[in-house]
Amino acid sequence: MSKNKKSRKLLEFIRYFVIIFGAFWMILPFFWLFSASLMTPEELLADIPKWLPAKPQWSNYVEVLKRIPLLIYYKNSFIVAGTVTLLVIITSSLAGYSFAKLRFPGRKLLFRFVLSTMMFPVFIFLIPVYYLMKLFGWLDNYLSLIVPFAVSGYGIFLMRQFVMTIPDELLDSARMDGASEFRIYISIILPLLKPVIATLAILTFIGQWNSFLWPLIVTTSAQHLMTLPVGISRLSLAFSTTETQHLILAALVYQVIPMVVVFLYLQRYYIKGFVLSGFGNI
Amino acid sequence: MMRKLIVFLLVVALVLLAFSVFGRTKLIMAVHWSDYQVEGVKDKNGNLIKKGLRQYVEEYMALHPDVEIEIQSVPFDEYLKRILISHTSGEIADIYVLYSLWGVQLVDSGILNAPPKDVVDKVKSDFVKPAVDGVTIDGKIWGVPIEVDNYALVYNKKLLKDAGFDNPPKTWDELVEMAPKLTKRNKDGTISQYGFAFLSGWDSAVVHPYLALLYSNNGKFLKDDFSECLLNSKEAIEALEAELKLFKNGGTDPAASVWNFPAGKIAMMIMAPWYETSLKLGFKDRYEETVGVSPIPYLKKPTTVGYTWFIAVDNASKNKKIAWDFIKWMALNDSNGFTRMGELMAKNIGAIPPKKSDIAYFTGELNDLYTSVFVDELKHTYQEPNVAQGQEIKTILMREIVEAWNGRKTAEKALKDAKKQIDEILAEFY
Amino acid sequence: MKYGSSYRKTTLAGYVFLAPAIFFYSLFFGFPVIFSLIVSTKRWNMLIPLSKARAVGFFHYKYLLNNELFMHSLLNTLMYSLITVSISLTIALILAVLINNAKFSILWRFIYFTPVVTPQVAIGTIWGYLYRPNNGLLNSILKLFGLKPVYWLTDPNVVLFSVMITAIWAGIGGSMLILTAGLKNIPQDYYDAAKIDGAGPFKQFWYITVPLLKPTLLFLTATGMIGAWQVFDLPFIMGRNAPIKSIMTVSWYVYETAFQSLRMGRASAGAFLLFCVIFSVTLIILWIFRRGGIEGYE
């Protein structure tokens, strides 16, 4: 008995040691970001990164607000990232359910097609999609920042994998009770997918929040639509970034915090999934 | 009766208003500057102490109420990409600030508008030679130069004194001799202080200093008509071997990074005018006593290499005349002895204006410890060749030079391989 | 009989639910792909009108397949994706399991996720310091053990591995998040039953966790591979001082060809070649996972 207890305690120790050791290496750059955002430009020129500022320069955060219209960038980034996330969740869960549980001719082929949309390097799409935006007259509009990202093969694939784990019996009994597919989708599928939806929401939101090249190309002529990464890039001076590096880092902290908030908020959905015991033999 | 009159006047006013809005010409100006370069430098209370581009633009708009100029600022790294992507869909700017090599591609594709004769004549007469060469593509002038850059030797006076050197090296041989004496090593063989560091990491960084050496050795990079690459010449090989001497005798190694200079870890490096602010920040009150600048050590004759930024007009612009008018007002015509663009360059951006009268006027900014040497060296500056596919060609050369630096190829082989690839590209265009 | 009508219903629903996605893709995927296919048969610098660009047929494809740098890029990307995906996924799986029911699990999940939200400049600074040859962190540790310093980012034999290590580090957080969702999906009953049968943590992991995670693992392997084959940012930023043949990836080659050499035709051809490779690799992965991953779930 005591031998078992000892070996279990050892395993537990190793477990937490590994977790903590890994955590240290994971958070290092993240920590440095916050610390460096409080440094002076001189401190940032040191060849070995300093870990703590000599005197925290809270003024950096104030200075950033003076130089760029941060609130406008926040608004635009929230609108774009939020809307895209919503659209992606809807389209991915619908399509994911379709691919996972509904049978129709061409299903395999269509799925392979959706997968293949992820296999092209992004730059290839820049010119043609920009052209479409110009054609539709969306260049002056949130639409050009949102619509090209409304559907995500990644999201469809993810949803499909998780919907597949839902037992068919559950769905069949609902069908026999006369429920329409859409009803099943809303009442059964979605609630069971809470952790996945949260995951997809986090990843999509972050991807859109940090997106730089496309918004830059599109909003150069529509400056009122600029998102955070584009706006912050106005603080970097081509060959003398050292001058504004401290401000850029502070601005990046402004950019990072909402993502942290979104991540922590969505953790409430990481709960144990459905419990099978109430559904008899499988 | 009164009511009818008022309505009539209102209608007239509305029509005039509509006309003024529709009658207004809109110019879009694309630049790679940002932050205070565009918005101006303000003091703690928000008062303007240095004008940015926007202030000049507003001045012009006040003088010409029917013209509206929108500034579109794109970071340097994304600048060319943005032009390429939006241009294919017809979204163009009227005025561009361009790096000279990008200009070649634009000219060859008919994108740029040939400047009016009076502009061309003034460029030829009023600007320093490297800048004029910078805006000359296929024999014609395509814009007004607004910034000229070149390279010089920047050294740490204190580190040199500590090793017993009162003066920086004048010739390349002197540099080769001094560098190992300024290098300090750790016990494990890695270097703790570099005698010399080469600029590296992008094409111009590696290629420009090499070209300076090549030209100072009386060599040529390409034939004048760009039909052939001349890197297989004796002069070219000697120039690269001169660089390699520093690697072989321990004066530097491929891991050296010039960005460690402000931390006092580099004794000498080749650098451009835009590094001044970082040096001032890094050395603070020890700046004056530590930083020294002198002409690039040469092989046979004093030479350095330069590149240019210029301002031009898009051929598809619907407002070409007004665009050139603005450019003349901004960058060509003297107002009180200097051009506004020259003032923006010298006072705000901290770059060297290429107009001779501006150089003479802004002595305060240009005659300081750092910049004065670069300005003085303009007389020895050769503009990099305005050849098609310039960046592709320079990237090829850069990679071959780096192979030689790492001892993986001899100077001769590296240049031979570069020549082969470059000749293939030249054959496509010339 | 009742299956007949419900079959029709599910078929219809199948198409209807897919409709928005398919419509979207025909516009935002179909058009660009056809456009790029056409461009790949022309010589186009993006400045002259496409209609005036000279047609060159399959010239670009032939050029690329005979180009040393392009082939090296393919090789580098192959090594990169195989090693990065397998190691990153394995580590993420182990960590996700360790953290799943641990104390303060939300805190750990957050910390492991931070690389995903950390801006490039911070990652570059810290890893640049780790990899610096003269008194960088890693070399200082090597010195403690009496080993010679390694030139992590300039030595051609090492640079790809250095970038891979950073990539693995950066990718663990995202994979862990998805694995956590997958783990939450496994009913506790299975574990309870196994414990009663006397199975220890390793047996539970191997016989319950891993098989029930198959759909998630397939997803991570496939998307990991698809993403790794398109890698651009990390090698581009970290590898600029290394000899190009040892570090260039296919995406980097395509990007440089398009926006620095202004050869959009050749770049498009490169993108299509890359697509063919990724498609084949994905088919292989789907085949490997075929039992229990794709068609039917047991």
C-alpha cells in the first residue's frame, strides 16, 4: 500500500515539475513584453535583453495614446474580429455537422475540397481578392475586412471532427421524435460542442485580431477602418525603430490584453462534455 | 418675395458648395514615412516644434483651396507590395515617394509619368550628381530626388584609443591591419569585442559596401549598357578578397552584428546616415567622445556608394499637372533659400537632402559630428546602378558574398556563380 | 419507409447547411485559384496589365523543378514539417493530459497559450538572445558543460533545427487548447471503469485517452502539416543571416519571387506545386488515420 502511495506521490511531483518547468519557458517572451514596454529606448538597446526596467516608464502608455488614435483601432479590431468569429462559428458548425452526420452524395469530395482550400499560400489570394473588393465597392467598408474570412476550412474541419464523436443514437432518437435537422443542430449539437466552439472562437478571434497584411493593404486608402496591428505599425520608423521601440512595445501590450481577456473569459466553456451514463448501452 | 430670394440664394449656395466639393481635385500621396515624420514633432504641451509632411501639405492646401491631398503612409517593408497589389486593380496614388531601384521596374512598365521639361532641367542643375544618377533610368530623368544616402566608416573612438590607435584607418589595408588588434576573445573562442563588423541581413546591407570597395578598386559591377555582369574581373575578385582578409585574420566573423555597436561591442563598422539616432540613444552623454565617422577605407581611390529616394507621378493619374505643381512647390522651388522638402529631410527625418542649395543652407543639421562626413563624402559617392530586377540581382550577389564570408566558397567562385545567375537575368531585359 | 423520407430530409439539410460555405468558396477560392492558374502560365510583373503579359505555358513549372534553390526549399520544408509537427503534437498531448485535471489548470492553460498571443518582436528578442553565439543563453549553458559554442542561426547545419525548436515551442499552446477540448469530451465513466479494473495512469492514457482522441489527433496532424508546409514567418525572420539553401522554405521562395523579383507568374506556379505536395501529404495522413478517424467513428 505505502509503496503505491510513494510512487504516486513521485509521479505527482514529476507531473508538476514538468508543468512548471515548461510554463517558465513558455511565458518568458510574454513577460519580457510587459517588462520591456516600461523601459526607455536606451534600455532596449542593450545587447543582452534586460529583464526589469530601472524605473517603470508608465508614460510610455500615455505617449502611445497621444500619437495614435488607439480607441478607433480598438473599435475597428473588435468589430472585425468579433464579426468574423461569429460568422466562422456559424458556418463551421453548420458545415461540420453536415459533413459529420448527414449523408448525401458527394460528401467525401466536398470535404476534400474544403480541406484543399487551406493548402494555398496566402499571398496568391492577395491580388484577386483585392480585385473582388474593388469590384464590389467594398474597399471603403468593413465588408472587405470581414467577408473574405467568413468561412474557414480549419473551422469546418475542427467542428466535423468533434461532431463525429456525438453518438448517432442521440440524433436518431431526436429524428424519430420528428425533429428537423436544424432543430437538432440548435438543441443538441451546439450545446454539446461548447468546448470546441470556445476553442474555435479563441483561435479565430486571435487570428483576426493579429492580422496585419490584408488589413494594411485594404485600409491604406480607408484610414478610418484601420485595425490595431495596422495602426501600431505607424509607430515604427523605417530605419530608426529604436527611437520608438518603447512606444511600439507599449502599444503591443494594448493589443495583447484583449486577447488575454477573451481567452480567460472563454475558459468557462471548458467543462466536461456530456455524461454517457444516462444513455444506456452503446 | 423675401422667401423666394432666400430660397434662390440657398440653391445658389448649395450649387456652389457642390461645385467646390466636386470641383476639388484630390491627390493621393503615398509615402513610407510614419508617426512624427508625417504628423510633426510636438513638445510636451502639444505645440509643434518640427514640421511634418502633413503641415507642408496643409500649407499647400491653404494656398490652393481647390486641391485636397491625402497622405497614405505604408511601412517601408510593405510599401512595394502595397503598390503592386492595389495597382493591378486600378487603385493608384498620384504621387509616390520611391526608392530608386523600385523606380526602374515602374518605369519599364510605363507606370511613371515623364516629368515636364522644366523639372528635368532643374534636377540636372540643382542636385548633387549621385542623386541625379539616382533618378536617371534608361537615360532619362523620372522624378525629383528627395533623399540621398551613402556609407561611411563609423568607429568607437574610445575602443580605438584603448588599443593605441589615435586615428581611424584610411585605406582598406590599414583597416585589415587594425581590426584583429581591436578584437577581444573569450576563453571559448567566441568574440566578446569585434574589431570590425559588416552590415548584413538584407541585400543593400551586404552589396553596397562591397560595391564601394569594387569601385574604389577601379572595378565595375555591370557594363554600362547592363548587357553583362563584370564580377569575373580581376578588380571584382580583389575587392571581395579584400573583405575576406578580415575574416581570415580574425578581425571579424559572420556572426558579428552591427546592432551591438551602441552597446560598445564593436570597434568599427560601415554604416549609413540613418543610424544616428540609435547611436545618440545608445551612448547618451558619451556620444560625442565615443562616436567617430570617417570615409570608408578604400583600395585605390576614395569611393563610397549611395542610393536615392525620389518623388514621382503616376502615369495613370488624372491630375498630373497639379501633382507636378505640388512637387515643384515642395521639392524644387526655393522659399527663403531652402526647399520645404529639404527642410523636412534635414530637420525632421534627419536625412540628407540632395539639392545643393539645401545642403548649403542646413548647416546646423548637416554639419554635426555624424552627418557631416556623409555629406562631405557625397563628392565621392557613386549611385548604385539603376538596373532592372535590381533587388533580385542584389539578393543573388548578397548570398554569394555571404558564402564567401563563411569560407564555403572562394571569392572567385562566389563571384563567378553570381555572374552566371545575374547574366541570365540581364539577358531577359537588355 | 420512414428511413426513405428522413433520408431525403437529411440529404437536403446536408446541402443547405453547406450552402453558405460552398457559395463563399466559389467566390473567394475558386476565382483566385483560376486566376492564379492563368497567371502561372504567363510572365507577369503585376505592373503591366495581365492581358498584355506574355504567355509561357508550363515554362515556370519546368524552371522551378530544375531550380536548385527551389528544390532545397522543398527539402527544408519537408524536414521542417515532419519534425515540427510530430514533436510539437507529442509534447502538446503529454502536457495537455498532465494539465487537464491538475490544480490551477486554467492558469497553466493560459501560460502555455501565451506564445500564441505574444507578438513577433518579443519572441524574436528572447529567442535571438537564446541563440546568440557570444554569451547567448544556450551557449552559456553549453559552456557550463564544457561544450563548444554553437552558431545557432548562422551555421547551415544547425539553423533549420534552431528555427524548428522555436516553432515547436510556439505551436504547443494552440495544439494544447484543442486537445483540452478533446479531452473534455471523453466521458469520465471510461476512466472510472478502468480504475476499478486496476489500470494505472499509463494504461489509461494508452488505451482510453489516445484512441478516443483520434479525431482530434487527426485534425491536429493534418492541419499541422498543412500549416507547416506553408511556413514563412519564422524562417524568414530568424534565418536571414544564414546561407539561404539551408533555411529557405517554399513559401519564402514564392514570396520573394513575387514581391522582390516581381515574377508573379513563377510565384504562382510555385504555389501550385506547393499545393500539389500538400494535397498529397494530406491524403497520406488521411489514409494513415483511416481506421477510427474519417469514415465512421468507433
